[in-house]
Amino acid sequence: MIPLLFVIAAALGGAARFVVEYRWPPVGQNAFPRATLAVNIAGSFILGLVFSAPSDTYLIIGTAFCGALTTFSGVSLQLQKRSAAGAKAQAFKYLLLLLISGVSAAALGMWLGSFIL
């Protein structure tokens, strides 16, 4: 049963990411990757929330759902695009924003999870 739930959770995470990326494309002159930022912050929060959950729950939600929702390669691509375009300062700001907001969201999720789980 666990493998089936794992596959379903991964499919839902990937589908959620697709919907967010499709519905919230980059805008503006520099095409800020707001959807990539949003799904990575959301994934960090959810991962923090289930951090202290039982191992099967953490495996299904944390690894499958969050693993498909968030992506290191997407962030790497966004950073590479900005660096290749000569916008190294913008790439650094984006990375800093992502790191601070992701760690903060995970910490908030862990804090809330300690009350819920």
C-alpha cells in the first residue's frame, strides 16, 4: 500500500507544480520566477510540517509529494538563466530570497507541526 500512496503523492506534487507554473508564469522585464519561488517555499513549509510525523507519512508527503512539488533543478535553471544573461546580482538576490524564505517556511512548519503532530 505504501508504494501506491508514494506514487499517488508524487503525481499530485508534480501536477500541483505544473498548475502553479502554468497559471503563474514569470512576468516583467526580467521575468521573475515567482512560481518556482512559491512552490519551493510551499514545499519547505509542508516538509517542515511533516518533519516529526510517523515515518510512513513523512516518506509519502515529505519525499514523494514535496519532492515532486519542489525541484533543485528548477532553481538551478532560474539561476543559470540570470547568470548567462549577465544579471548576476539578480541571480544572487533570488538565491538569497529563496534560501531565507525556504528555511523560514520550514522552521514555521516544524514549529506548527510540533503542536499538531
